[in-house]
Amino acid sequence: MLLGWLRCDSKNAVAVDLFLSVGTVNTHLARIRAKYRQVGRPAPTKAALVARAVQDGMISLDEL
């Protein structure tokens, strides 16, 4: 879900692509952000989430 959102222009677009509701997308993103915040690495913006995902090896720049 995270990679899909990072590649899309909007939450609506990723919701349609993944057959989810926008509410579900928002819930997933809120949980991801909460986990980063809990470990002292907040990611309040989309750019920050990209940086965290790359730093943690979840995605590579080639995947974006």
C-alpha cells in the first residue's frame, strides 16, 4: 500500500488502484506514521515517508 501511495498523485488514486476505500488508505498511512513516530523517526509528510522507506530498505529509488 505504501509503495502504491508513493507512486500515485493522490490517496483517491491509490484507493481505486488497490480496490480500497480512501478511509482504509488513510488508516494505513496513519498507522505507518505512528510506528515511525514511536521510534523517534517522525514522517509527517509524503517526502519524509519516501525518505524513511528508502533508508529502511523497503523500497529503492528505482521503484518510484
